[in-house]
Amino acid sequence: MRVSKSCAKCLYDKQAHLSQDEVYLEEVRNIINNRKEKDTAPYLVYRFNQAYEKIYGKGISYKEIKKKYNDLVLSMETVLRKEIQASNDPIQTAFLFARLGNYIDFGAMNEIDDQKFLALFQEVKMSKKDKEVMTSFLEQCKKAKTFLLITDNCGEIVLDKLFLEELKKCFPQLKITVLVRGGEILNDATREDAEYVGLDKIAVIEDSANKVAGTIYDMLPKRIQDLMDHSDVILSKGQGNFESLSYQGRHIFYSFLCKCDLFIERFDVPVLSGMFVEENKPC
């Protein structure tokens, strides 16, 4: 997704929320005003982070925030696993829980309401469109040998783990790989975070080798490009991954909550609506 005028304003406002330093904000304006047509929001945020580190010597640390939300959802893990296993459709329930985890996004929102996050688990439901995409997703997993999950945020990755547990039960032939960020950026999950929550116990962990809050194919090392090119099924989590991967001709399933005006308008849904999108479905 390209950066519209309204999206550019939102990106600037978020940086102004982080810092009132005019030197830094001038760098941000220059990056926005000189963006190329193909640049996406995650790439611009990557450029902002480079400018921030150049001026201040290091980026803003989200380590405490990441641990807080990993620990919060880990504390819920046993109860949620029981709910999943007791449900009429465990893999569907696990998928919905994992999608709710996308609420924990310090890139799209300035602050997270913990009570709102917890309340979302009382509103779990799958739309008619979701069910159609889920049918296609399961059909393709049944035929697949390799599965790639492209993760997004901390906290959310605990719920991703529960989903992958159910996926593995349904399709034990799948070799599952999880792709995380290659460095600290916002509250996005890294290899360290994935291992902390136990994702490495059920999947192979790979990282993008860069600090981008998205997945920009041209910036990935060749081994990760090959992984994307040859995975039978790909599930990509979060808005940033959708912005950086969509409309490029790849067959990818996307799961996220619509948390900003760009996505709300793009999909014509209320705020925090869950989306399950299949792009370029094979014939």
C-alpha cells in the first residue's frame, strides 16, 4: 500500500507525539516529502528510526513494553488453550484469538488500553467472509508441506503459538517456519521474543535481518526471499506486513485488525474489525 497524503500526516503526527525536537521533526518532514511512489509506511518508519538513532545515538526502547505484553498473554495462555480445545472448532477459535492479538500495536496506536484488549476476547466472532477465506486456507494447508507465518507484535506472538499448535494438530505434515524482525523496532517481535514465549518449540525461527516494522521483500536476505518464494502457504500478520507485501502478485493470506483510518476506509469497516484476506488465490 502506497503512502497517501492522509497517511503521511498520520505518520508525522506519530513522530511528533514521540519527540518535539525540531531537528528530528525536520528530518521526518524531509523523509516524508521526498518519499518515492513505491515507499510504504513501514519503510518510512524505518527511515525515521535511522534518523532518530543518528540524532540521539539510539532508538526508543520498547523492551519493557514487549516483555509486559508477552508476560500478560503468557499469563492467559493456559486458560485460552483450554477455551480453544473446548470450542466447537479449535483451529477457528485459535485463529480468532491470534487475530485479536494484533491489537497490541504501538506503531498504529499511541497507547494500548489493556482492558479493551482483554474485553476483545469476549467479542470473538468470524464473519461470513472470514469463513470463506478460512475454508480456502484449510484446503491449501491440507495439500501443503511448508507453512510460513510472518509475525507482527509481542504479546500477539503468544496467541500465534496457540494457533500454530492447532494447525499442527490438523496438518502434522506441515513444516512450520516463523519469520520475525531482524532487530528492535517498535514492539515488533524479534528472535529473542519468539524464543521467550516458546515459539521455537513448535516452529523454526527465522528473522528478516533488518529493523523494519513490516516485510519488504527487496530488503530481505536471499535465504528469506527463497523461503517466501517456496513456502506452500504464507500467513502474514498485522497492518505493517500487509502494507509492505500486498499488491505485489504474491499468494498470501493476511490477518489483522483495522486500527487506523487508512485501513478502515480501505476495507469499509468499523475500527478494530478483524480481516482475513487471501490475495491472488491460485486457480
